[in-house]
Amino acid sequence: MTSPILDHLRSATRDLHDGLEARLDVFARIADPAQRREMIGRFLAFYRPAEAALARLLADEPDLSFDTRRKVPALERDLTALKAAPPADAPLTLPAGRCEALGFLYVLEGSTLGGRVIDKQLRARGLSPEGLSFFRGYGEHTGPRWKAFCAVLERADDKAAAARGARSAFAQMEAWMCEVPA
């Protein structure tokens, strides 16, 4: 059974999702220690302001348990393991309302699914998992937590706003994560 809102968001963001995936080049960045630190730092700089804004907008969302979905603690532990200093926050344009926030969170929660795939491929390739716990998502609970999020997403009563939030998240993540450092 498919979900109308999920189908809408996938369709509305496919181009941005594919563009980010093509440009991010995760495995090349993971293989090089300096690039690994830089990438994890960039993820932290993106997630920290994003999660702070989403917490304000979605803290009372029934059945979401937003605080248990935060990725910042894992990213901070990863940076510590990599002996890297935390960076300044990314200059993000954050969601304005509940439905935009749900769309933005669709991207962050969806990345936990992709992260699990990356984690499995890392192990298969024999690459060190040091400083990469972020990619483990919720571990064995990633699939069920995604389904629970999708049930919350179904209550988004403005599909256009949710799509704006998701497109914004993808576009900003690509711009931030794929920017060539000075």
C-alpha cells in the first residue's frame, strides 16, 4: 500500500535527491581521513540548526517523539572520535510552519534509510567505521521508525507546504554538503 503524501514528496523531490546522491560521493569522502572529518563536521553543522528549528515546530506532534529522532548527539560523538572540532552552524533557511517542517524532516528521516545502506556497504568494503555512527541511523529499528514517521507524515494537511519543506532541505543539504571548502 502506498501513501499519497509519500508518493507526492518522492515525486516532488526526485531530481534533488538524485542530484545530492550523485554529488555527495560519500565513499570517496569516507576513505580519506581529512575528508571524513570534514563531511561529518558538515553534517553536524547542517543538522544542529535544522533539528533546533524542527524541535520548536514539531515538539508537540503526536506520535513523533522528535527528541528521540535527533542525530546531533551521534554526529558530536563521531566528531569527537575523529578528533575534530565542531564547526559553526550552516546558514539555513528553516521551515516556517508545521507542514514545511514535516517535509524537511522527511529528508532527514529518509537519510537514515540511506545511511543504513551506506553502513552496510562500508562494512562490506572493509572501511573503518570510526566516526561514522551517524550512518547507522536507529540500527535495527530504522525501518519501523521510518514507518512510524510516515504515519505522522500522513497527517500533513498541506502537501504543497510539505513538498516545499522537503525541496528546501534537499537543495540546502546539497549546497552545504557539496560546497568546495576554502
